Amino acid sequence: MTPPHRSSSGSRPPGQTLTYVFAVTGTPLPAYLPATTVGHEEGGPLRVLQAGALWLLAQDVPTSAFTETALADRLGRPDELERCARAHHRGVQAAARQGPVVPLPLATLYRGDTNAVRAVTARAPVLGALLDRLRDRTEWAVKVHLAPPAAAPDRPSPAGQDPPPAGGRAYLSRASARRRTRQQAHEEAWAEAREVDTELRRHAVAATRHQPQSEQLSGRPTPQLLNAAYLVDDTAREDFARVLAHAATAGRHPHVDITASGPWIPYSFARPDQDWTDATREVPA
């Protein structure tokens, strides 16, 4: 077995660095891995820590840049949030190339290696079981939005007839009809979103729903009805992709737009304390 690689943080006085942990794995990480991966730019070289039968991919980072106040300021700025998230993902991805991983949340920090190893060792049985559950499985992200309303065509008045007067009662009647049409479209869209979710669950091990994104965050002009993640066995990947493509076929669900991405490292299913939703169980909208 390749011994864990450690890089010394002795170039900085004690207290000036924190141990940042990207991921936990049950697969021994090769000694060359840290040298081929770039973590946080302001941190030191990546290194591997061993915690019993588990391994951690870690990095020294400057305390001044990772205090609670500094992080709140940095993660509150979109450009800095993206930079930190990309650095975190690089570390997780590097470990995941060797085998299943539990990606730790962004900015998981410990006051030194000893504390990091102790924390992981204390949860070794839970983390080991989670690694077994994530083995040979990936995550697929699916978002369902209300489809943009179709533009109503102009309807010219019959030849020789003047358009009807735009009286108050007629205006209110037309406005009421438009509201009923929108309401009906929303109801049909919700029904289609639930149908898509049900179809995908049949081909997944587990499923979870995230909070729908706002229109500003999603960049879409219509509401997001479903923001879901599905954990899929590698052996069922082709079936899941086929069902997903079929669900998004033009005209099959005319009231919604479906977008998807994957396969990904199963971030949405990597919390040790998470109560997963069984994929076959219906979740209320």
C-alpha cells in the first residue's frame, strides 16, 4: 500500500493555517495525486491524510482567508463563490477518479490535521456505509420549467365589420378568460412535472428535490417547477438516459421545458446524516 503523502505546513507559524478537507474515500489515494491537482490558489499543496481505513484529500489554507467573516464575504460575491466552488470540485473530482467518494461540503475546515483525522475516524462506520451505497452510482440533475406561453396570433375582424367595442364588461371578461387559461396551463404543467419525476424515479435508486431556483438564478423567464437529483446505478445509466430523452421529446409534455445534466459525482446524496427519499416513493409537489 502506498503510504499517505504529507506536506509540511511548517513554513507558516501555528494558527496561521487551517486544514481544508475536500473529500473522504475508502480507496487508497496514490502519492502522485496531490502533485497533479490544484486546490485553492491561496493554499499549499494538496496532501493525503489517512484515518484508519479511510483517506482524506486535504490542503493547508491561510486562516486569514477562511475565517467565518472572510468566507461570508467571499461566498457572498458570485465571482468568488464560483472560484471557491471550482477549486473544491477539482479536489473532489481528483479523489473520485480513484473510487467512490463522500464529497464534503464547501469550506469544510479543521484546526489541524489531527482534528480532521479524529473527526473522520469518529464517523468511520457511517462514512463507510455511505461509500458503499454510492459505489458505481452517479447523479443526474433534472430541472423542469413552465414552458413560455405561445404568442397569440392577431385575429383581424371579418371583412366589412368593425371590431367590437372595448367596453368595461368586455375587457373584464377577456381578462378573466386569460387568467383561467394561465391557471389551467399552470395546473397542466405541474401535472406534467410530476409525471416526469415519476417516470425517472422508476430508473433511479434514490431521488431528492432541491429548492426550485428563482428566475433570476436560473436565467429562465418562467418559474421552475422541479429541481431534482436522481441517483442512478451505472448499470441503469442507458435506461435512465433513454427515459429522460423520451420525456423531453417535443410535444410529449407541451406545458413544460425539461433540461438535464449528468452523470455527476453524487453530491446531492453524500451527506452522512441525509434521509434519502427512496426513488419509488412519491413526494408531494
